[in-house]
Amino acid sequence: MRTGKCIVTAALVLLSTGCISKNGSATAESANDTAVDTLALPAPQPLTRLPDTMYASADAVKFVVEYVGDSAAGALSSLDDLYTGAPGALTFRQGQSRDASFAGTISGTPSEITVDWEFATAYDTTRTKFGVWGGGSGWTGQPLLVSWPDSIASCFRDSAMVNESFEGKELIVGSLCGNVYFINPETGASTRNPVYAGNPIKGTVSLDPTLNGNLYVGQGIPANKPFGAVVVNLYKDIVTDMFAEDPRAWRGWGAYDSSPVRVGQFLFRPGENGSVYKFNVEQGSLTLHSVLRYRVAGYAPGIESSMAVWRNYGFVCDNHGNIIALNLDNMRPVWRYTLGDDIDSTPVVGVEDGNPYIYTGCEIDRQGSGTARFVKLDALSGEPVWRTEMEGNRADVDGKHFDGGYYATALPGSGNCSHLIYNNCVLNTGSMQNGVFVAFERSTGKIAYTTPLRYYAWSSPVGFLNERGEMFVVTLDAAGRAYLINGADGSIISVKQVGANFESSPVVWDNHVAVGSRGRFIYRMSIK
């Protein structure tokens, strides 16, 4: 076994750490010596800081920013996107723009979807106030993919923290059974023991892009107390920090389905309790810096979607239909736009001709019967560029309601489809729980085409390019089907029945997707 220090040089961080044994002790130093000695974030770049302003639209947001101790100075140390160049997909939809830039590749014209392996999770039979949650993964539930630098991979091996199936790459996925799993993406074998996070996990976990070892996990259902969010220290393979229910929150629901995002020296975590949290980051733990609490029209709405970021602005959507831009330096609202109904779809930032825009859509929830609205906004001012509406319904089935509209997060087109942006929309028309895959013209909002799906889809679509720059899309529905679609015209090339209920969104690499289903299984599929 190696002694002394493992000097880990990653793309975004310099770690000086001991090789850590499975029980958390260091091989040559005490466990306390395994903390990051030097955390070298990129030097601030000459990016223009966005103005500290408040448009009239933000007047509807009644808010307070609470600071902890002497932490009022909160300017971001860097405006760089820390996920750019990171070794893998480390948060929901790849990075802080949430644009699913996974860079999937295929050769020629694909014709089929194949299932390469399936991984079985545990199945939790605990009966909660909200039912039995079982295993597999739910909404949004995207796996992460990380290619560990050789120096870190060697430490994992030397410390016996990983098993013989570990080859340097891992899929990391949070499960409804409450475990976080680590899987070899090529073979489907477990690479290390799962870590129990304490409660069912619905959202997408997030790995710190500085590779400091922090894995951020939000709990989704209060099967046990405490209930909230945790930090898993992957260099010790244990939960090291717990952020429990906040007694000062303005809304009484402590879930965290949002996938947190690292910007500069801070981590930002929106909650379903009407609060957005800003944390100082340490190895294995977080220290609260400040928190934004807000109401609109007397209500403190919850945030289930993930925050998107451009420079020092963060963009959040909530279950009362608000889209709000925040100045991340001081947590104050910049502008507000409303879609008038629940928004669970994560906002996507697209930069076009040097200008940033926001794309997102709402559900058909409070409307009962109405329209699902998909919008393009100027990210700097919140002014709408266009807004497109599709008619649909909320379905009430066996005492449960299933909202129409957009649960999925949009996919910007690329290659020969760069002029389009895609999403899945639940329609619930007639007596059917159905939906469509829809392509919008990015410049006008005109619907280029809709492709009917056999069932509705909450899972977010992902894209692949071939050597000719032709785009193909894979999307999944809530009846366990995988669709291969020609991005240019919406024609369905192949449909494969795979699992039970795909609510989760996939992660992509090469010609592969990995995704979990409700029930018990995580799958890898290939596009051929």
C-alpha cells in the first residue's frame, strides 16, 4: 500500500491528500490530514460582471437575504464555468447552463437502440405518508459520469475504497431506495459499496467540479428524520454533513430535488421551502453563507427545478410559475417573469450571437385544462422574445393527478438542427395520458413539428451527432419505452420497450446513454 501523500492534479483543482482507507482513516496521516490543503480555483477571467440592478418586474418579489455571521461579503471569486473541461457530466444536464452538452457521437445513420446491461438497486418497502418508493430512480434522477484522474483513481485503489471492477470511470446515481450507487459504465458492475443517504432520492446528485470529493445529495421524501440534504465525502465513502429542515423557511416542505451548482467559491442549492441557499464549500461539508427567502403574491413557492447560471446571474423557476434572475454576488432578484403555472422544467441558458437567453416551460396543473407555455426570454432583462402555447389537460386517475405540460428540460439542437430546440410535452388529451416530442424554431418559437409519443414523457431528451453533423435524439416515456428520433424532421427511427417507468433523464457519452427507471433498474443502452 502506498504511503505518504497522493498529489492529485486535476483539470480544475490541485488536491494534496492522503490515500484514505475504507473506514475513513489515512494510510500515512490522520483522517484530519485528508482535507484539501490547496484548492486552486481558476484565476478570475476578464468576463464582464452583470450589473447589480433590479428591474420593475422584480418588484413583485418580496424577499429578505439573511447572512450568517460576518459573511456579508459574497462576491463570486470567478465567473468561469467550473464544469467546462471537468472530467465528465457532474451535475444535471452537464453544467451550469443546463444545456445537455454531453457531446454524444454516432457513426452513420443509426437504426436501433440496444440494451447493454442492467443494474439492480435495492428496493425499499418502507410505507411512508407518501407511499412506498421502492428503488431504481425517479424524476429527475440523472446519473453522473466521472472519469477520475489517474492520481485520484490510484488513491481509491490503494485505500481499498473501490473493488476490482473499478477502472477509473464511474456512473453515480441516487436511488429512490435512499442509496447512492457507483457503477462501472462499461460493464454495469458495482465499483464500490453504496452510500446510504438517509431518505429516498428523487433529484439528480451533483459532484463538485473541483474534484474535492464532495457529492451533494438532496433527499426527496421524509421517510426518516432528519430530512434535508447531505454531503457525501467520496474520499471517505461516508456522509459527512447534513443540512436538515430549516425552521426559518417560509414554506414547510424540506425536500431538495434541485441539483445544486458550484459557482466560484460557493455552492448554490434551491429548496422546496421557498429558499435559495448559498454555501461556502469545504471538503466534506458546507458552511451557510446566506439565504434568499421570497414570496410572490403572498406565497412562498418551492423550487424543484435546478438553477441555471450565466456569469454572476442565477435563474430559478418555482411551482407558482415564477422565473426569477438572481445576482449571485448578493442574492438579490434582478427580474421576474411569470408563466402562470407550476414550473418543474429546469431553465436552459443558450448564448446566441453573444447574448444569453433562457428557455423553459410550465405545466398544466392549477389550470386543470389550459395551455402549456414554452418561452424564450432575454436572460439579462427577463423580456420575452417569444412564447408558444400548446393545449392540454391535467389527468385525474385513480385518485391521483398527473399534470400536463413540461416536466422535461429542453434540449438545444446542434449540427444540422442548431436552429431548433426540443422538449417533451404531456398533453393528456381525451381519455389518454399521452404526449408529444416537440421541436421549436429558436428564432421565432414556431413549432417546426410534433412527434406523438405512445405515452407521456417526463424524461428529458438527449442528442447525438454523426460525422456529417446530423442530429438524432433519444427520449424515453413513462411506460418504459426508448425512442430514437431524427432531429431534423421528427420521424421515429426505432422504439424499444426497455423498463417500467422512465421518469429520470439520461446521461450520455460516446454512443451510449445510462438512465434509471422506477422500480429497480438502471440501464445502459447504445445507439447503433
